[in-house]
Amino acid sequence: MKQTKHLSAIILTISLLFSFSCKKQSQSEGRFSDIQIEQYLQAPDENYSPEDLKGQAVLLEFWATWCAPCVAKIPHLNQLAEQFEDKPIKFISVTTEKEDVVEHFLKRNKIQGWIGLDTNRSVFEAFDVKTIPKTLLFYPDGELAAVTRANEVTKDVLNRLLEHEPLNVEEEVRTMSGSKQKKDDDEDPAFYRINIDTTDGEFGTGRFGKTRLEYDAISIRDYIARACEIPSFRVFGQDTLLSQNLEVDIQTPGLEENEFNQILKNSIENALQIEVKREVQPKEVYVIRSPNGVTKGLRKDDAKISHFSYDEGVFAASSAPINKLVKRIHDVTNEIIIDETGLNEKYSWTVKYDTTNKMSVLDSLESNLGLNVEKETREIEVIQVE
């Protein structure tokens, strides 16, 4: 893992203009010759001018390593690039990110074709790109043929592109530089807001939803657990890194929850230059079971509002699911806890333990709540951070 002592603030505010039309638009004045990409990766030379590609069709894909929808398009584009490897067409993926971020991503993800670095955003601005992923197709003479999405591009579409024929693809409303078009409605654009920074705060309030995550202070371990939808005690790596706290404000309206989680994961990987891997490993665990069902010390409680309290040697809850009990036991013992109680409702409980022996909390589960606890070795799914 690449050591990173401090996490610089990431402030990525990407305006998402969801102005889309099924009508075919007239040709824009935008041409491939109008731009200059500052640096290429995976090309024979780092520097090319549009003149060097004269006579070749171009598929220009606007993307970012943290953008889950963009990453999802890569296999499709790779397949097309392989099919047209011997044809006069270049596949160029353009991002505003820095070289080290992209190189780190490429170690784990293959992209066929060239990578264009546009850190000054000149190419994005030249074609007024506010939404990613976005695909631009250029005829061999450099004329812009279509502004569309990668899934609209097929083998037949690229063959027509090479022959300078109409492509018949669904296009986005073009708002090229010098050829701006008014939106079809007056709604404000939605925003992807991704703000992450380190904080010295130890505790923080949180606000979250399917595509929203805001915390005044959340540990990197808990952040990764949230992104990977796994309990935080199954996240392993360098403790000094994972215990560091972040201030987070991430909102991605319009995305599916799985896409949002992928953005969370990609953002932290690229910020810290780490790799977050899902693995199955043998681990010593403590398995909690409830052989007699709900016991006297574990009371059903269906109140609408949950309450939690804890102090040295005691913690309690009302109207809370069992996974909250499991999480608290982990926090006390720092061990992997597996819930096999089969209890799926909300409950109230009070657990007392000896602060000089944190593992005594496991004995208290039996004496206070009537739960059984057994130590076992299990093959379990974990997140390994490297």
C-alpha cells in the first residue's frame, strides 16, 4: 500500500445536466481539430495534435476513475476497441484527473485505447461536457457525428462512422462551445457533490440516505464499510490509516444505491492511493446464538424511536435491532462477531461487564441476555485494504 499520512481535501462538484432528447440533432460546429489534449497515456507518444490523427475516426469518452457509471462502460468500450483494432479509428478516454491517479486505476482496470489527461479541463470546456460518462463520435474528417452514451455505440454504428454515414443513435442535446442550446425546461441541474477531508473531530453527527452521506466525523474504516455494505469489524488493514477520521459530504441524486456505493469506494481509493479488495479469509470469530428464542433479558420493543446509551462497563438500548448489539460487542472486544440468533425484530437490552477484562462482555451476553457465545474458525467475507 502506498503510504499516505494526510488526506488532502477532495472537492469534486460535477454539474449533471440531465437534458436528454430522443430527436436527432443537427450537426454542431464542434470538430476534433478544435481541441488539444495535454498528455496521452498508453499511446506511442505522450503528445499528439489533432492533425496527427487526421483521416481517422475518433471515439472520445469522457469519464473519471471515481465515476461508477463510467467504470461500468469500460468492458463494452474495450470490446469495441478490440474489434476495430485494425481499423482507422482511435478510442480515447478523457479525464480531468492527474496521471498518478489514473495510473493507479489502470493497475487494476484495463482500458483499451489511449487515455487523455485534461487536468486544465480545456477539452471538457471545449465541448461543454457537464455530464459523465459521455461519448462523442467524430467522422474521419474531424466533424462531430454524435453526442451520445457508450451503450448506444455498436459495431454497426462504428462502421457507419468510418463510412461517414448517418449514425442513427440516440443523442444528448448538444451544448457545444459557441453553439449553446437552451434546456427544454427551467429546472436547476442536479449535482454530484463529493467533498472529503480529514478532521481532528472524534465524534460526529451523520445524515445519510440511498445516495447521500454526510458526516462531521467518520473513520476511514466505517466509511469503507458503508461503501462495501459490510460490518466495519470485517474491514482489515493498517489501523493507523483506518482509524483516521474524515469529514464527508457526498450527494449523487439520480443514481442507484449500488452506483452510489461504488462512487464511495472509488473516491477513497483514489484519494488515498489504496486498494479495497473483497476476499474470503479464515478468521477466528465469536458466534452468537439464541437457542431459546427471546429471553427475559432481551425484550421485544417495537417503539418507533430507538435509544442507545453506554458508559464504562455498561451499555443499553431500546427498540433496536440485534445488529446494533453485535456492533457494540465488537467495539468493546475488537473481535469479529457473527450473529446467528435468528432474531429479526427490535429489542431492548442492558449488558454489564468488567472493564478490566473486555472479553467478559461475552460472558455477560449469557448471564444478562441468555445468549450462547462460541469461538470458532470460519471462512468469512472481509474487506482487505492495501
